[in-house]
Amino acid sequence: MLNIKNVSKTFNLGTVNEKAALKNINLMLEEGDFVTLIGGNGAGKSTMLNCVAGVYGVEAGNIFIDGKEVTKLPEHRRAALIGRVFQDPMMGTAASMGIEENLALAYRRGQLRTLRWGISHQEKELFKELLSSLGLGLENRMTDKVGLLSGGQRQALTLVMATLIRPRILLLDEHTAALDPKTADKVLELSDHFIEESGLTTLMVTHNMRHAIKHGNRLVMMHEGHIILDIKGEEKMNLTVEDLMQRFGKASGEEFANDRALLSE
Amino acid sequence: MLQILLGAVSLGLLWAVMTIGVYITYRILNIADLSVEGSIAMGAAIAAQGIMKGMNPFAATAMAFIGGMSAGLITGALHTRLKIPALLSGILTMIALYSVNLRILGKANLSLLRLETVYTGLQSMGVGRNDSVIVLGMLSVSALIVVLYWFFGTEIGCAIRATGNNPQMARAQGINTDNMIILGLVISNGLVALSGALIAQSQSFADVQMGIGSIVIGLASVIIGEVLFGKKSFFSRLVSLVLGAISYRVIIALVLRLGMPANDLKLFTALTVAIALSLPVLRGYLEPLKKSMKGGR
């Protein structure tokens, strides 16, 4: 479904601040794979997601989604294939537009926008029904500006928007990191719900080891621009935080203590 | 006094068209677009020269609109395609247009006295000079409000609003934000030029200098409208822009009447806008003061 082939990405290429963020990355996701991507600060997790989404171009390598090469496609064209939720809850929604207006924008992802009215009556009903089925308490606030919502509510709404039109790939970029633990759990639960319901192929970046272990069917760990671990199947199901720490130490060949705080929170 | 007020209202209605253009860039797209300083004079120049050459005044006004749109296209292309910061793109277009406008006019200003304008039709039916401007101004502003209310409710209009509000989100939802910025700038500058064409015809001359400070007047009108007449729904916002533009003209007429020298007008306008824009910060400073006064007995 998603195929990242020999991808390299360097920031500030050719300057003194040159930093290689991705070094010849290869990663292939099968249809329905739910991969949790973990690693310390600067490991390249978010860079990889942004390269898939088209925020950054890459110097080398190719990216395929659903068999189609998207390496050169601009961000807004790739959006037809990709649903995204960001770390910053403010980033995924338009604050000064209404809840239903935001959903209507997402409902047209990948379609040509015309001079038809931006939201139809059927859509309003549909969105209301959808939100009430999720129990977020938003179904009676459909015309409220999204800026009035809490961070958790905005993140949940972004999640709904990302999956409203079934994406070929769902990219979750530390989407619970800015939330309090209780809200984070709720949003993760909601993510699981959407992913399971539609069998979405998902790449979820997280700092949190427990989240990385608990969710998904496959765990990929990055370190300094490389993929150093790829754990799937039964092995992933039986994984513990201690295992993961040990294997990280072995694979990266570094003292674990430095990264421990960053990884386990 | 009534005459002065009516004059202010008629001028305000014509400037309202420009204010709506400024609103589209400043509030909807979240860009301070300075090219309007050039496009307002461009609209005046095109309309005046068209009329001088014997064109139908309505056709000349339409041409002014198109001319303004092309100016917006240039600013948009500089900003999105060549990645020049929005503010600088606007300044470049503004400066370039000064020369362009001089070429269109052939000299620094052009008189339209005794020539047919969009207002003469009404005047020949016995409507007074000022009244004809008010009637036509009302008609164009009302039509504009209806059209823009519709447009910004369409899929493309929503995409422009989302782009101004949160470009990352817009791109993630498949919106080509560059094109939306260009489109917004095109519409905005078209309206500003249209306003310039209407103003030139109402005052019977076009001047290459008439754009100087117009962005500040536009901003002042936007802000006065928001402060005085609220910003609830999009429709009431559009109406508030018109009322804001009229209020600005009325305020200016009043302070001039009270004896402020006309030369100080631009300083006065700039101060008004500076104070209005800093209101949130000023409130922040005043809040602790108020509290201490309440608590301090």
C-alpha cells in the first residue's frame, strides 16, 4: 500500500547546517498494516511522515502509494490519497470556520472544487449523525467555530476529517503528544476505532513506548535517520517495554539512558 | 452640514467597494496586500483614459476591473510562484503600477469634466450629482455583497477561506493553496480598481497619486466597521465593511469641519488605524490597572 524506497532527505543541503534526517530509508506497508513508528528526538520520524505527505521533497528515492508513484506530486495532490492528523491540535482544522464547514472541506478532499455550494443539506445531516455516533458531544454544535473547541475535541475532529473520505494511508504524527493523558487515551481509542472499522493502512508516530506497543500490528523504530527495528506479528504482540529498551540499546549501539526519558515518558 | 454628510456617504459608498477588496486579502487571506495602492489608481486611469477615448463608461469601468485583476495576478504570482514574501510582492506591484499608470494616463492626471461617466445617465434623468453617486454606489455595493456572500459559500470560496485561516490544513485537505491565494488577490485587486474607476468618475478626474495611503484608509474602514458594527455572520461582516467605509468618510468630514488642516489627514488616519490595531494589547495593559483600582479602594 505504501512503499518507501531508498529515500534520503537532508535539510540545509550544501550549507554548514546540513543535517541528514533520513538516510536511505526502505519501508513497505501492506494493505491494512497499522505501524507504530517510534524513536527519540531527531530520529527522523516526523520527517519521514512529512516526506510521505509531500510537505518536503526528497533528494533520492521513490515513494509509492497504492502502486502509484507520488514522489514528485505536490502536497495538495497527494492529499487525495492521504489522511493526516498533526501533533499540534490547532493545525488540522480551520479555527474560524464552523465544525460542519471543516467537515465539508474534508468531504471534498481529492475532488475538484467548483462553484457549487460548499455544504449541502444532506451533508449537514450526515455529519451530524456521524458525530453523534462518536459521542463527542459535538453534534449539537455543528455551526460553532472550531476555535471554540478544546484541544482534544479539535484532535478528534481532525481524525474524523482525515477518515471522512477513506484515505489509502492514514498518517498520525504524534497526534496525542499535546494532550493530557486522559484525553490522549480517548483520542487513541477513537483512532483505533476508525482504523479497525475501515481497515485503514496507518503510520502512527509516537514518543510513547507503551502506546507504540499497545497499538498496531507492527512496530518500527528509527534512530538517527535509520530504521533500526521492525517488529511484527506475534513478536510484536508479546513485546514489552523492557524488551524494546534492550533491543534499542543493541540495535543503536548506544547508551540507553540518554534516550530513555525521551522514549518512555 | 447635511450636504457635507451626503457627500461623505456617497464617497464612502464608492470606497466601500475598495474596503471589501481589502477585507478579502487582509482578513480572509490573512495577507496585507499593498498592491491595492497601485490598483486603485490603475482603475481610475483605465476608466478615465477609456472614457477620454470615447468608450462607453460602463465598458471602461469593466476594463478597469479587469486591469485590477491582472495586477492581483502579478502580486499573486510573485508571492506564490516566485516565493517572494507577500508584503514585498505587493510593494513591488505597487511601485511598478505607478509607472504603468503614468503610461496609461499619459500624464500625472486627466480631467473628465463634461465627459460622459457612469453617473451621467442618472443625472440626465434629473437626479442630482451627489444623489446619482449614492444611487449607483448603493446598487454596486448591494450587488457586490450578494455576489460575495454567495461566492464565499461555494466550494472554491470555502477553500479560499480555509487557505487564509490555516494553509497547512487546507493543503492536507487537498486544496491548492497557491492558486487560492492568487484567486483571492485577483478578486481583491479587481474590486479595488473598480472602486478607483467609480471614484475617478465621481470626482471627474484621475490622478496617478490617488492611491497613496489608500491601503490605510481601507484598513481603517475594515476596522471601524468591525468595532462599530460587529462581526457576527459573514453577511453582517460584509455590511459592516460598507458602514465602516461610510463612517470613515463621515469622521473625516467631521474632523475637517472641526478645523483640522487637510494636510494632517493621512497622519490622522494612520494614528486611527494604529490605535485600532493595538486595541487588544492596550486592553491587556489596562486590565491590571482596572483591577488595582477596584481592589485598591
